[in-house]
Amino acid sequence: MAEQSMQGKVALVTGATNGIGRVAAMALAKRGAEVVIVGRDPARTASALAWIKEQSGSERVTALLGDLSRQGEVRRVAAEFRAHHAALHVLLNNAGALFHQRTENADGQEMTFALNHLGYFVLTAELRPLLEASAPARIVSVASEAHRGATLDFDDLNSARGYSRIKAYSRSKLCNILFTRELARRLAGTGVTANCIHPGVVATGFAAGTGLAGALVKLAQPFLLTPEKGADTLVWAATHPELEGQTGLYFAKRKIKTPSAAARDDAAAARLWDVTEALVSASPRAATA
């Protein structure tokens, strides 16, 4: 099947310095899109930018630097994007991490929740008017099968009590699906769709660490997906014509997948939206000048 052309389209990809984000950005650039990547580390971002240009054969790739675990930084990145681009057709929310110890960002929020959920929420909110003005447009967020078994404790979204890295990560991925569900509802009629995907278990060093967890990851390496295979559903969801108008869905291996019952709870999705909106409204805002 021929690749879907993205000529004339503009795409923004977060978490694009390695793994599936880097591959997805390259694939979009190769299809003709103007691509903007977001990275936190200057050296790694510059290296990714050079690789994407070389592999795609496109020079229409640029980068923005920002720490997406901090809301002020997310808003600054969005403002810089808007200052240089009059359209946005694809937003790939991909930046995420699993933190082995509980840490807080400068806003006083637990890092897993801040990066994996609040980062998606704030960036999407900041760019939503541009996406709507550019419709048809697509928002694709990277979730995970790790959401299964997770539930939300609305009294402890920052995991202050009994922190577990796996539980915090699983909750954040549940948040991604609930966020997508409510976002799709709110975007109805705008021409902007919102979907999320499970990329598979990818060999990116994402969950590498020390001790038993690190040993298990090393043992599993031969069985993990390559970043290229992991990025396949992400790129497909961002580009394929058959998904035009389809929204609020969760995909894996290019097929609709039913998420957990907790992830299909519309009341929880609406409550998470309201709570998140209150949290980000109360946090420091970066200047957008």
C-alpha cells in the first residue's frame, strides 16, 4: 500500500529525540509534511533533527526545546510554535517517561502525572484553536496497555501516598485514554479528531533501570518491538484516510481495541478534565510574548 502523502500538512511531534517519536517524525517528514519536533535536551534534539532530515530526505524539519513536565515550558513551546506556523494538522502527544523514584517538578507536581498527563493536556489546549482553524486535523496521543488494572484516586493524583512507579505510570496511561475520550466529545463538529494508541512494548531503553527491573528489561530485549514497528500504528493513526472523522478511539496494531472499563468511564473522563483544568489554571503560566 502506498504511503499517504502529507504534502501541505504541518505536524508537531513531542518526545521525538528517540524511540517511536523520532521514527514517527521521520515518517511524516518523508511523506512530505513540515515537521516540528520537541525535545528537552539540546544535544539529543540536535542529533534527532539531523537524523530525521537525513533519513527522510527533507529539510522541512525544525525543533523546539522545552521541558514538557513543566506547564510554563509547555505554554512557551506552544507560543513559539504559533509564532512561526499558521496551521497545524497533526499533533502527536508522545513525550512520556516512567520515573523510578517519586520526584516533583518545579510546579510541585509528581513527575509521571505532570509529564505523561498534564503535558498532553496543556499542549493540546494551547494548540486547540490552531488545530480547529486548520481542520481537518488529528490529535493522536500515545497511551499504553499498561492502563489495564489502573484506577484513579482523585484525592491523590500526585501519588503522594505509597508511590509505586508502575502504579503511577499505569494511572498516567489511564489518564491518556480518558483525556482522549473527553477531548473527542468536546471537539465534536470541529473537524478535529482525537484518538490514542498502544504502540506495543518497544525496545527504546524507556523503562531501563537497575536491580530486578533493569535485569528483566535486559532479558526481554530480544522480544521487544523495534521503534520502527512501535511507531507504525502511531503514524497510521495520524495519516490514514480510512480514519478520517473517526474519533475517541483506542488503537493497537492498526485496529480498534477496547480499553479497560475504567478507561471507558465517561463520568471519570469528565471529572478528570475538570480537575485537570483546575490544576493547570492554578499553576504558574509562562509569558507568551
